[in-house]
Amino acid sequence: GQNIDQPTEMTATEGAIVQINCTYQTSGFNGLFWYQQHAGEAPTFLSYNVLDGLEEKGRFSSFLSRSKGYSYLLLKELQMKDSASYLCVPMDSNYQLIWGAGTKLIIKP
Amino acid sequence: GAVVSQHPSRVICKSGTSVKIECRSLDFQATTMFWYRQFPKKSLMLMATSNEGSKATYEQGVEKDKFLINHASLTLSTLTVTSAHPEDSSFYICSARSSTSQETQYFGPGTRLLVL
């Protein structure tokens, strides 16, 4: 079957760094996305990894290890507006996105 | 990045009526559009995949006669919720995939439907 495993909820402090881990199992693999979703809004694209390694984009970085079925999203210099759900979304061999419930990140002052 | 719009953003309707939601890709051609539904604090659920000019492919458990999907052009897909019931109240989100890139889906802002 296909599944995604990431923490349900995490809490971090403004200005700090947080890493959200994700393990996944899919039928085939065509890359992995990270999306941010604020409550009541549609997901917004953060990153896409298809090869192993780290992709850095401003305060956000995403890492992928295909052999381990593992990815993480690293958020630096946390801001209050980063409070949201973060969705680890692998893409299977049919280019279908596999959605889980995501990790709710709470930022405290 | 590419822009996808949805209209309306919010709609309230009476039980038994039909509601149409539009999804448009504004600056690219979308050969494939996806319709999702999301209940509060739940993951996105793919309802159907529509390819321009052909019938939509519905996910298991989604009634095709209740959720009518039309993808008549490369920039427009519509979802019509027919004979709406209160349990159809949800957040409906479309996404569009460019003809030049199989990997990336661009999401619309979503439509919040409340059926009274």
C-alpha cells in the first residue's frame, strides 16, 4: 500500500529552527513535494525533490533519500506566520500525489 | 509561478440545489485538472482527474452523477455538485497540471461550500 508517516503536531519557538521528518511508501516514485497549508486555505507549494540530497530555498530546505523513503523539511529563523500544516506529498509512478494529514506546526513567541 | 483561480471562493446553498465551481488556469495550458475535497483537519482527498476533452476519471467512492466534471478547454474545468446535501459541505480545491510538466500541480485557492 501507499502511506506517509509524519508527526501529527510539533511546537517550536519564534526565531528557532525546526525539522519535520517524513517517511513514505509508494508504488513507484516520481519525486516528493512539500506543501504548506494554513487553516482554511489551499496548499501552497514549498519544494520538490526528485534526486537525493538537499534543496535550499531561502529559509526553507528539503532533503530526500530515496533508498530510505525519507524526507525532511527544515525551517530556519521561524516566524509566527510559519504556523501552519506542512504536508509531505510523494508522487507515485502514475504521477498521482499521495496525501497524508500533514504536520501541524505551532510557533510560540 | 503559475496561477490557478477558483470561483466562487465561498458559496452557501439550500439542500437539493446544484452548485457549480469553476477552476481556471490563468497563465498556462492545463491538460489535466484535479478536484480534491478536504474536510476539517483531514487530508486532501482526490475526487477525480479530468483531462481536456475527455471524461473525468473518478476515484473509488465518488459518485460521478453527483459530482459532474467538465473540462471543456485547456484553461477551464468545472465541478457541479448536484442535489447538494449538508454532508457535501466541505472545502473543494482544484489543481492544474501543465502540458509541459507532469510533475507539478498548481493549486487554486479553494471553494468553501456550505449546504443548509
